[in-house]
Amino acid sequence: MHEMGIILHLAKTLEETAEQEKIQKITRVALEVGEVSGIMTDYFTDCWNYFRKKHPVLEEAELEILTIPAVTWCDSCKQTYPTVQYGRTCPHCGSGETWLLKGNECIIKEIEVEE
Amino acid sequence: MKIIELKETVTASNDRDAAVLRSELKEKGTLLINLMASPGAGKTTLLERTIRDLKDTHRIAVMEADVDSDVDAVRIEKIGAKAVQAHTDGMCHMDAGMTRRALEALGDEPFDLVVLENVGNLICPAEFDTGAGKCVMLLSVPEGDDKPLKYPLMFSVSDVLIITKTDVAPYFDFDFDACMARARKLNPNIQIFTVSAKTGEGFDAWEQWLSKAVSDWKE
């Protein structure tokens, strides 16, 4: 359900862009999806393939998902580490004073369009 | 073929709609509160008591968002506040567009405070800006003090955390200090209240905050 909600907004954002830029057809959409964004990419692609058929501008748009690795910053020892492997506890010093630097995002990087 | 760089978040269109709605509500002097919590945390019960206490001094309306049914809207109308039921058609959250339609359903009457009771869920509602002026979340004692660890985004986006059902605390191992410390670590500015809708404990502080938020919004 969550993936479908995001797809609705993605489609709306793309249709608005298409209207502004006078684009007839979008053929590829590249998304940057963070490892800990909570988006299940397989399910997300299935939702997209179902949904795009309903929109003339989007029906030929293939979804390309680029995974962004999640990185956490440790405020105690001032080092970074991979989030998925170690979670909230810093593997360098054992501190819990840690913050996610990236890996939570879902960004439309670029689109390919027919001229 | 031409490639256009966008670098926009997927929900950019929603964020824009939400910003427009928020400024329209600011203009009207209506504070919209996005009330979020898990199913059964006590959203409707908290609202019933709050409305009873504040309805003589504030014009209040409630928008109940659910996947189905209208049981919550019926409860709110019994207390004497205007309520509309917004169905999300299976969606797990409200977005700015759905919120605008629910506000339209409330009609042209002016309100000081409109509460959007979001779908019971600690995940998806946190990701979608509804256009609300303030986000308030509830966590009930039976749910456990570890929830800030499991649902960090909800605690990060909320202006207020209300810990509900404090009357049953003797029966649960809920560590209030640990819960508050976890929430503040995610969100140093979060306001925290502890209440029991059954005994009324803690409602004074929460209602004072709410009344002040309503008057501040009109400035």
C-alpha cells in the first residue's frame, strides 16, 4: 500500500514536469532509492508497471532504480560506517550517538524524454 | 532522446500542494493539526476529552481519515463538534490533496482548530506532508517505550508527543524516562505530554499548549 501511495505522487510529479516542459513522452525514469528508505524495490517496480499504463505520457517509461548505500555518522568518534550492517551502534567505538547521513531518500534523478 | 536532470524528491508535487494549503490556512487563521498514532492508541478518545474542554472557547472541527467506516466521525459529532469522514480508498495515509478535499467537505464555516485524525499507522503518515501547521503524535503505554527506536521518522516529524493511557502504567513495564530520552534524541525540540483520558490527568498542560498554538497561528 505504501509503495502505491509513493507511485501516485511520483506519477503526479512527472506529469507536472511533462506539462511544464511540454514533453509528449517520458521513456525512462531514474530514481535514487536509499537502502533504508523503506521502499521494497521489486514491489515498487510492479506497482509502477501497473500504474504507468493509465497515463499516456508515462506508459513507455521504464523505471530504473539506483540504490544509494546507507551511511551513518558517529558523533563520538567522528567516523562513518555502513548502516545496514551495523545499525545504530558505531562499530568503531560502540557509541549510540549516531546519525543517518544518507540512505533514507527517494529522489527522481533524471528522466529521458522523446523530443 | 533527451535527458532532463530533476533531482526532486518523489513526493515533490505533494510537498508543493501542502505548502500552498498551509499558507491558505494561515491566512484564514485556522490551525490544522495532523494527529498521528497507531490503531488503538487513543486518538479519538483524546479528541473527545479535548473537544469537551475547549469547545466553548474555540471553534473546532475534526476530519476523520480511515480506510473504511464512519464510527469515529459519529463519536466526535456526539461531543458537539463538526466532523467529516474522509475515506482514503485503501491508502495507508492522508496526503495534501486528500486533506484539501476533506477541508472542502467541512464547508465555509470558519474554524480556529481543525484536527485531521490520520489513518492509524506509525509509518506512512509520517512521510506525507498534509499541509498541517503542527504534527501531534500519540504513543500509548501498552505499545511500549521502544517505539521511538522502531519508528524514528514519526518521532522526528512530530512537534508534540503525547503519551496516553498513563492510568494503566502500573500494569506495564513502560519506562517513561527512557521513552522520552529516545524521542528527544531523534527530535530535540519535541514537546512531550503524558495524559490519561480516563482520569483527565495531564490534560491541563496539553490543552494549554494547544490553546497557545491556536492563538499563535493567528498572529
